[in-house]
Amino acid sequence: MSVMIAALPFLWQGLLVTLEVSALVVAVSLVLGVLLGSGLTYGPRIVAWPIRIYSDVVRGTPLLVLIFFIYYALPATGLKIGNLWAALVALAAFETAHVAEVARGALQSIHPGQTEAGKAIGLTFEQRMLYVVFPQALRRFLPPWVNTVVDTVKGSALVSLVGIVDLMLSIQQVIGRTFRPMPLYILGALIYFIINYALSLTARRLEARFAYVRE
Amino acid sequence: MSGNSAAPLVQVRGLSKSFGTNQVLKGVDLDVRRGEVVAIIGSSGSGKTTLLRCINLLERYDSGSVQVDGVEVGYRADKHPRGEHELARIRAGTGMVFQLFNLFPHLTAAENVMLGLRKVRRMGKRQARELAEHWLSRVGLSEKFASLPIELSGGQQQRVGIARAVAMNPKVLLLDEITSALDPELVGEVLTVVHQLAREGMTMILVTHEMTFARDVAARVVFMDGGRVAVEGTPREVFGTQTHERLRSFLARIELKGV
């Protein structure tokens, strides 16, 4: 116990990096994922197909492989990006594909009659999305999307493998100095759990808030 | 461009539409005059709902012409299909009421009616609310402005659907089997509203299985069969002495089902 408390100040910086990386990836993947998911659902074939291929390839690849691929492959093509950016791009690409699928599922769950009713009163595509489809899809979107957020926080631990000092690597550094792996890994797991459990609780409250569409 | 009161308000000529290899409409002609109520009857698969959906471009038609108030709805003068924004503007001129109501479940009854008024007609919030409440009261729902669709009965939901369509002040109202999904005891309250609109001179095209209703409310009845208009006339002509074999057997089948 005392080891855990003594270690906390040394983990603070790493925890911040984990939170920053996660927040950035969540924000980017939310915007891109919703766009790609809309493209998958409503786009013509020429739009939907490339997205489908992208999503299937990325989701079918382990995140770790993706991180190493971008970390090693991009410099080889002459594009020099630091290890932090490589990790961010890999994580964002991975989560974007997952968010796109979540968005697609939510959008497809809306009855086609809703779109038709919107058309019938003269709403344009953008207006139908904004006022008819998205508000209803939101409730179906939220629970699985929070899962992707939790996955992002957990997946961000892999960025330690390309040398970014996040929470995970901070823990390992403290272990390197103290030779006390067990209490520190337990501490690490606890911190990750607290973050993710807080997210899940928030999600449940949001879900109740948007419960106007009842099945 | 429009406003010629002698010309039919809705003019359909040689309308054809296929879904894949299945040709659903095979050259339909139909005229509907201003203020006229036309009922379309026919067995399922005869193309009546598709015809209705072509009039406000929920379905694109392959060939032929659909004009509402002198404007070709699906294509520009150069035969180019209309884009999304043009379609939206044209659709705003026709109202549609759906078999399954299709109310927006996340909006109250008043908000359902207000959405088009606000976003398409660009009305201010107060004006839109007043108009929405006016029309909801007209269909007998003055107690239900703030109710969500889920809190309403089927008949009440369908009356919101009618209010939503009529509040937009459409040139023509399209009614697609609007009582088919209702419990029998709720059909009356919806048909009463349609009768009222007919008396006030609303131009309507209705697809229906309610033969009594078609006879009472429509000036003209159109019997569709195999993607064509097979018989057309006053209710007396269509439901009275009948020589058309397919119409006779259709009416007999409906009769047997006790409608």
C-alpha cells in the first residue's frame, strides 16, 4: 500500500499523457467516424465502398500491429513524424473505423419512414439528418460509442510500446526502480478502471437523458 | 408558370416505373382538378401506392410525366433529374399522410407539425406554434399539443400526421392507406377529418381499402390493375353496374372480407 502511495506522484505526468492522448483520439474519431458512418449508410457506392474496405481492414488488424506499422512504415515512405504522432494517427485510425460502424448501425436502425416523412414536408437531406435522423440515432449511438471510448483509453496503453511515457510506461519506470511489480500493476489497473468506470456511469446517465425513443 | 385554373392541378401522363425487372407502373394517365378528391383502389401490387409516391417523388419514375400545378416534379426542362434541394422545394408543395403515420417520435405533437413550418416555410417560432396548435385543434387534438407520439393512440397519431401535412398548406394532399394500420374503432375519427378537409375544398388523392369511404368522399374513383388505370369514373359508375371483370372480382373479394 505504501509503495502505491509513494508511486503516485511519479505517475501523475503519465496519467495526463494517457488522458490527453485518449481525449484527442476520441474527439478526432468521433468527428471522422460519424462522417464515415454517414457515408457508409447514405453515400453512393463510390463513397461507401472505400469506407467499407478501410473499416474492414483496420478493424481486422490488431491495434498493436497498426501502431508499429505506422511507426515504421511512414518514415520509410519519407514522411517524418514523431513517435507521438505515429501513435496518435494509429489509434485515431483504429477508433475511427469502430465509431464509423457504431454510427452506421445507429443510422440504419432508424425506420425509413422517418426519412420519407422528412422528405414529404420538404426537408433537405441536411435538415433531415439534423432534425429527424441524428436526434433519434443518438440514443442508439451512445452506449456502443462509450464502449469505443473505453477501448480507446485501454488501447492508449499500447502507445507506451513506441516510447511514449503514458500511464503504462510511467508504471513500468517506477517498477524498474522499485522492483515491486505487483502493487504497481494493481495500482495501474485501478486507475484505468476508475477512468473507464466513470465513463460508463456517465454513459448510463446520458442514456436515460435521451430515452425519448422507446422501443 | 402556374395558376391556370382550367388545367388539372395534377396531371400524370404515361407514367412508368420499374423496380428491377418488375414493371409496377405501365403508362398511367391521371388528371386531378383543383379541389377534387380522387380515390385510387385496387388489389395490392396493382401499383396504386407507387403511383402516389411518384407524385411527390418518394419514388423516381422512369418515363412519362407528373406535373403538379404545371411543374414537372421529377425532371428539369432539359430532362435532367432534379437535385436534392429542388426536390425538397417541390415536395413541400404536396402533403403526404402515411399508412404507418411516420410521426417523429422525439418530437411532441406540436413540434411534429412545427418542424416543416420552421425549417421549410421559415416561420418564426411563435407563428409556427400558433399555426400548429390551430391545426391540431382542427383535428380534435387541442389537449395533446405537448404529447409525444408514443403517448397517443393510433387514431390520434394519424390525426397529427394529417395536421403536419395540412399545416404546410399543400396544393394537393396524398393519403396512402391512412386507416389500414388502425384498430377498426379508431378509423372513424380519422375519416371524419378527411371528410371535413374534402368539404373545405382540399385537393386530395387517396389510396384506400375503405370502399364505403371512397364512395362517400371521392368525386372520382380510379381502379388500378396490373400497373394501369383499368376503370375510372364517379363512385356510382365504378361501384354500380360493373362490366369490368377484374373490378367485379376485386369488389367481390373486398365484400367477402366484410369491409
